[in-house]
Amino acid sequence: MASLFVQIKGELGSFNIDFEHNFQSDGITVLFGPNGSGKSTLISAIAGFIQNIEIFISLNGTVLQGQKNIPSYKRSIGTMFQDPNLFQHLTVNQNLDFAIKRIKSENIKNYNITKIEIIKSLDLQNILDRYPVNLSGGEKLRVALARTILSQPSYLLLDEPMSALDIKHKAKLINFLRKYNREYKIPILYVTHSIEEISQISDEIVLILNGRFIENGPTSKILAGDHFQNLVGKFEASSVLEGFVSNIKKLYNLTTININGQYLIVPGKPGILDDFVRVRIRSRDVIITPIKINSYIAENILVGTILTIDIEKLSAFSELIVALENKENKENLQILRVRITTYNLKKMKLSINKKVYIYIRSVSIDRQAYQYD
């Protein structure tokens, strides 16, 4: 397992950072926090672009900065920032070739990812002869990512890589990055403000606030936790459920996901049969009742037990944590956050440990990052 240890302390202008964490993952780790929390500062420091504060960084036991300082261009780290820094005097094709030539000149270990594969995966075929000045923001981002990957780093840092992409290209890029990470075992540290991206791409989340480490853990656990909910606010509070594709109805473009023996129907195609997938469900889009409603209108009916109830004193709402009934994997407890009015809470006489039926309309399930045929 890859180990990236980061310790940063000091003042950058009026911003004070005091961050320490050991990123231990071969997967995709999302660094999440509000604007001004220090995410881009952290990426810049790991890449080797900050020198004037106290920094210690090691990658797999090799010290990059601390007792010694390895220059950014000699670190086996690929970095892509929000503003793509392409060579303006070179075409897209020449920009890609520059990354390949640099590998050969520095004798960096090759893990056989090809230029043709990258061009096809990132839809660059029709823009290879263009110069950066003639590219859209989204096209520049895709070229910058292609060039970064072609440099064949052993660790990849991506700072808002999809900020200028449309939904179609976001979906393709998410699928590509997941495949790239799995196939070549290259860890990715990924910065984004999009909860949809996080729910679809991340294996682990690290929370940062005011330049300080807050919490880390598996995606589903962190997204359902109080720290994350406090950062995004009650209106965007949500849960992520994990399961496997069990059925696809092509005629209606619907997919059924097995959630530990319960079934969720979602629109679109989040994967093929037996694929592991995640779906994000907003707390405000969930309806619960203590009795089962026999209605053909409800596409999804899940069963669970209330774990906690938080009655908000300054609003009309209450927030409940419901543990889903687990019919298959008893060790994998999945929870759902539910936001209802306190009036309905009292009217239905809901209480902790009470069994409830959960109704979720399929159209309310977030599907922004799905890949469609």
C-alpha cells in the first residue's frame, strides 16, 4: 500500500496551516473542505512548489522534503491544477509528446500506458492539431490530464480536474480515472467540491478545515458522518448506498442494485451486471413510515431500523439515522440519513429502534456521474 506522509506548518500570508496526515491508500482519496480550507496549498506543497514554511513530505519511505529537498520536477508525482498549464507554442499532440520525451530522458520506470489509449479515453482525437489558444476550458483540462498521466508518475495529484467539464465528459473521465487507478495501481489524491463526484469516484475521504486535518475514512462512512454534514450544510445532507448491479432493463433505461439483499431501482446505467456501484440519496428526498404502504407508485421500498433521532430546536425539522436491514452481508451495516418535519415525526410516533419502511423515488437519486451508452 502506498504511503504519502505530509506534515505542513506555518503561515502563508494571512492563512495559517497546521496539517499532518499519512495518506495510506492505493485507491482514489478525495481531499474535501470548504473554500479556503487549504486543499490547493496542500497539493502545491506535496508537488514541491512551496518552500517558505515548515514542510516534511515522504513517499513510500523516501523523503521528498524535510532533511533534504527534492525539486518538483524530480519527484515521481504528477500534478494537475485547476488552471491547465499547457505549452502555448505547441499543439495538443506536441504537448503530449513532450511528456513522453521527458520520461525517456529521465529513465523513469514505464508502466506501459500508451498515448493512443489516453487520446481515445479522453476524446482528444479531433483536437490533436490545435494549439491551446483554440481550446475550450474543458478541452484544456483533458489535455492537461492526458499530459500528466503520460509522464507516468507513481502518485497523481488532481486539483478540481472536472471544474470545466460537461456531464458527458465528467462521466467518461470518472470511469477512466477509476480504470486507470485499478489497472496501473497509481494512487490518486483528488480535490473537488462536487458531492456527486465524491460519491462516484472516491475510495476514501480526508476532511480538512482551516488548514487542519479533521477526519478520514471510507467514502460511505465519511459522507454519512456528522463532520461532513456540518461542512456541506443540512440542505445537501445525504447518504451513499453501496451495492452491485443485479438487473438492467434496457427498454426503460433502468438499473436494479442489490443493497445487501434489498433492491434499489435507479435511472440510467451506473454499471454492467455485477459491477460495484454507489448511489447518493439526499436526506430530504426520503420518506419513511412505520407501516408499509401498498402502492404501485413507489418504485423503491427499503426496510430499516431507526438508530438515532436529532430534533432541531431552531428549525421545523428532525434528522434520523436509519440502519438498513441486512439480508446478506451481516458485517456491512449501511445507514441512511432521513430529514423530515418534527411534526411528522411526532404524528407517526417514530422512536429509536422502531422498524420503518423507506420510500425513495428513483428520479430523486443523484445520477450526474453515470456513464450512459
